[in-house]
Amino acid sequence: NAGVTQTPKFQVLKTGQSMTLQCAQDMNHEYMSWYRQDPGMGLRLIHYSVGAGITDQGEVPNGYNVSRSTTEDFPLRLLSAAPSQTSVYFCASSHQRWDSQVNYGYTFGSGTRLTVV
Amino acid sequence: TQLLKQSPQFLSIQEGENLTVYCNSSSVFSSLQWYRQEPGEGPVLLVTVVTGGEVKKLKRLTFQFGDARKDSSLHITAAQPGDTGLYLCAGLGGSNYKLTFGKGTLLTVNP
């Protein structure tokens, strides 16, 4: 039972480089999201998806793109890395009951620690 | 924007002591979740509370959702070093199903 798998675990980028953080889940969850975690700031939502082909912006979307071509995968793209994007990135997925707005909890990956120099 | 404030931000206690951490908001949430995060790992779900006034127990942990569904508390009885970690509350509200996290309470239980 893999759950949510994130790759890579660590990455160092130079300013201006682009890269894709991978996220895959094997639980057939409809809902997937990306968060970044910074000291003193908590977890902030970057982008989320309620199903294949549907994505939307979260609290801090600038500088990031996402797509959801399959239920399983939700990659996060950094278009032109900046030092302000140095952070720990978490992907999470969840089963969601849309009729009652009840969410039964997120499963998180183990994170990608990104440093932009 | 629905904000969740957690208190205290840091808590250091001795093994065997009891403690309570709080999660407060001015907004109403349809459900609220508590997570624990250990260094180098992602948050792990502890509990989801849905009904105002609901109380859930998980071994030595007791979770309560406020009657107005704006606040929650986590009480730990006889804390152990294994309880050490970052405790996060997260609320689900509004029509867009986004989960909003508090900044967390960093708990250290000393042997």
C-alpha cells in the first residue's frame, strides 16, 4: 500500500531553472492538492484538483502550474525557480463526499525539500 | 479567507503531564481535522470531527469540536515522549472544499 508517493525527496535548483515535482496516489482518490510548508507560515495551499481534468488555484499559486490528466497523478511544475520558492512541498489526496462537504482526511506524501540558490 | 489560530505555538512538558492545545477561528467549518507531523515526514491524520459538540477519543488523546463549529481542542493525558511532534488542526469550509491549516503546536515531551 504505497499511498501518496512524491519524487524527488530533495532537489537543489538554480534561479531560473524549471522542474516538475511528481505526485502519485494509488487509492483512487478524487481530490489531490499541493501545499508548501515554511517556518512560521504553516501549510499553504498552492493548487488543487477535484478530479481528472479539473484544477484550481489555492492561496499561493503564482510561479506554479499543475495538470491532472489521470486520477492517479498530479505533478507540480515550477516554471522559473526563485529563491522564494525554497520550501518543503507536500502532495495530499483525499476521498471527498461532495454531497455533504465532508472530507474524511487527507493522506500526505513524505514531501520534497526544494532549495533554490 | 478562513483563518485557524492554534495555541500555544510551542509546548515543552515532562512525561506523565497532561496538556491541551487549542484551535480557534471566527469562521464556521463543516468539519475539522487534527494531524500530527514528525520531522522529515508528512502530516498524518489523527481524527476528523464533523458535528458541533462532538467528542472523540483516541487512546490518551481526546478531541472536541465546539458547539458552534468554530473551534476545537486536543487534550493529551499522561503524555509520553512518543507524543512529541507538530500538531496541526485543519478546517474544511465554504463551497470549494479547500482545507485550511493552522500553523501548528510544536509539542516536546521530555523523558
